[in-house]
Amino acid sequence: MDMPTANVNRSTAPLKNVVNMMVLIDAMRSRDQHSSSLALFSGPSGYGKSFAARYAQNATQGIYVEVKFGWTRKIFLSSLLIELGETSPRGTCGDMYLEIVKRLGGDPTRPLIIDEADYLLAKGLVEYARDFGDSTGVPVILIGEEKLPSKLKAIEKVDNRVLERVLAVPCDLDDAKTLARLLCPKLNLADDLLAHLLEKTKGRTQRLVNTLNDVRKFARRAGVEQLDVESYHGPIDTAAVPMRTA
């Protein structure tokens, strides 16, 4: 399927994964009416997938639900109903399922974005995602870890319904500059420093955000407004296990 250009406000210089998420949703919205409605957005932890999902939710008026580790079938359905505007979900799981289908079908252009979909798969609930898409025509975006696409291969009737599979990408220098402008607006950070931080954090958005917050604190304590790789001596979030020294 040819993926169209996303309608993203370029003046905000969105991160690459934000753009990729918006392109994916645009593609699912404009798909042929006979095409399936499931899509996957997957990648390693810390790549900013949830941030991209939240951005897309706001930009598209979508429905967003983040599945938690301990959720049961009923908690998942009631949480989704709450996102759809029901303040006090009641009834059996079957009752709630029918109400969700009714509400989703009211506007099939609003995407349903399900984050941490690996938990949905582990609980044997992922077929709800297929059913919601088949019954209403809404684009259903499953967000999960790197192995989510391969895990779905074990459930053929769900995997067969996946129309698009998009992989999240690590931050690059442009992303690092965007985050630096957002988190350190009063600092002039040299490209060599940002490249160094990217290498050490392995391009993981969350680690880079943590590190840029430390850069801002370091600059405030040092009383400086510009930093390069030689002058920054603060912490970098590499997720390395601390070692006890003698």
C-alpha cells in the first residue's frame, strides 16, 4: 500500500516517529474500503512510541488506551468505554463490547490507538482489536515492542488482518536538535555534543530526554549558555548498571 504524506505541522519540527505515526494513520484512514483495518507500530522501549501516539491522538481526535500489565478482559473493555465517554461502564463483557462497537462506529475516521499491545496479546485479548476494526471500519493501531509483529504471527486470523507494519526509528541529529530546543531553549548546544549524546543513549528518545534535562541543570550550575562535547561533564543516561568502586 502506498503511504501518503502526513498532514503534520512542520513548524513544530515533529520527531521522526511522530511523523511516521501520522503517516501511518493517514494511510489507514485513506485505505480502500475493502482493506483490513489493523496496523502495527513497533520498536524497542524508549523510542518515543507512546509520545508519538499521544501526539496522533490529539491531532486526529483519536481514542487512546494504554494497556497495563495486570488488566483483565473487563478492565480493558471498561477502560476503553471510559475513553469513549462512558463515565460508569456497567454490564457484562458482552454488553460493553456491543456498546464499544456502537460508539466506535459513530465516527469511523477516529483511529483507535492501543498502546502496550503486547499485554493485550499476552492476555489473549488481541482479537478484540481485530473485531473492533472489522465491525466498525475504524483504523486500529496496535503499538508494542520490537517483537510484536513476530508474536502476532502465531495468531493467523489476526495477523492476516494487519494491513500496515511500521517500525519506530531511533532519534537522529535532527530529532536531538528538536528536543534540545524544547528542553533547553536558552542553551546553545553544539552538534558534536548532541551527536555524542545520541551515540551514548543509542538514539532512545526517553534516555535522550533524561540526559538533556541533566544538561540543562549542568549549564545552570556552571553559569554557561553554550556547551560542546569538551565542556559538558555531566551525566548521560546510558542505562548502564552502576558498579561499586573499592
